[in-house]
Amino acid sequence: RFQGVGCTPTSSLTPRFTSFRARTSSMHGGSEPKMLDPKALPVVFGEAFSPGVRTVTLINRSGLLLGSAGDATTAAVTSAIAASMWTNHEKVEGAGALGCLLVECEQGRLAIKSVGSFILSCCADASVPFGVLRAKAEGLHAQLQPSLSQIGS
């Protein structure tokens, strides 16, 4: 849990998530490539919603939207911006490892976090405290990391 100024941790801040696993598919009896189940992502992402949370997206490092839940009209733009910010941070020498990037914008707040070789972003109104937004991103990360670390490497 994240504890910050003005953030009181309660059990309601801890998101609960359904199980998510990358499916495996055997092709020609050889190795088993990992595949993402596109139907599972919106269900898992939907559980991170609360009043004020607009969009949750999973994107690749190029900014390609792989899955989302919430406001579909802004999901692609939010994803491209989040991927650009995250990859630019990674390119800076001596910047250090970043756990979760929290950004305040004119239109609201954004939490960006790496999940395996993918990027997760949570977009919310300014009314959502950064601590709550970070807790949601961390909860989704914990749920998705075991499966997504096996694919896209």
C-alpha cells in the first residue's frame, strides 16, 4: 500500500482482481507460444475502476494499444503519450529505475508502470488522489506481472 501525505490507507483502497493468465497455444506440436487473451484484459482492468478513474490501458513500448477498459475515445492517445514518456525516461542515463511514474496534467492524472515488456497506464480525474491511483496501478501490476513476464520478451 502507498502511504503519502493526505492518503489514509484503508481496505477500500486495495483493489481486488480476478485471475488472469496468458493462454498457451501449441502450434505444430513444437514449442508453446504464449498468447494474450483479449477478452480477459477488460475484465481485469474493469475491476480497477472507481469514481474518477477514466481509462486503464495495456500498451507495448511502441505505444500500440493492446487492451483497454473505460473511455475508448481517449485510450489510444493516452497510450501513445504514456509509452513515449516511459520509453524516454528509460533512455536517460543515470535516471535510475522507475517504479511508477505519476503525472499531473490539465485534464487529470496518469499513473504509468512497466509490466514485463509492456506498459500499463491508469488515467483518472484530478479528484482521484495520487496514492489511490498508484495503488490501483500497483495492484494491476501484481496481478498481470506473472503472466505478462512470460510473453513479449
